[in-house]
Amino acid sequence: MKLRYTQRAVHEIDEISRYFLELNPRAGEEFFAALELLLGHLTIMPALGRSTSVANVRVLVVPRYPYRIFYLAEADTISILSIFHTARDPGTAPAG
């Protein structure tokens, strides 16, 4: 399976990266290592996350970090819709 990132997800990843660079680069390295591991698991097990109220959209919690990965599982592609910080307004999440 291939991973594809929406513009929203790319923007959020950039924001997360800038945040960790300013606050704690080491913690940023650890976060992105955890994120990379989870995304690798998704390419093997696309149903890993839980279902949401939106058809084919699933959500996966990033362990130890206040982020959720919203993604769309399709036949041969996983589209990363958002890397959503849990402190944000839940109404702005891609799915519930």
C-alpha cells in the first residue's frame, strides 16, 4: 500500500515540526519516529485504526502524544487526511 498526504496533513506536519524545533528538538525526533512507525504499520494493516462516522475514514491514536491520525483506507492507497492535535476544536477534525 502507498501513503498519500493531503495538503492539510502536510501543513499540520510542518506546524508540528516547527513546534518541536522551538520547544524540544529531541522530543520532535521521538514523535516523528513514533509517527513513522505507525504509518508503516498502516501500510501493512490498513484497518488498524478505529472506524469513524465517515465511510472509510479511520482514526489512529499516536501513543504517548496528543495526536490522532485520520486516514482514508482505499484499495491500494492510504490517504493521510490529518495529524490532529487533541487540544484542537473537535469540530474541525476530518471525522468523528
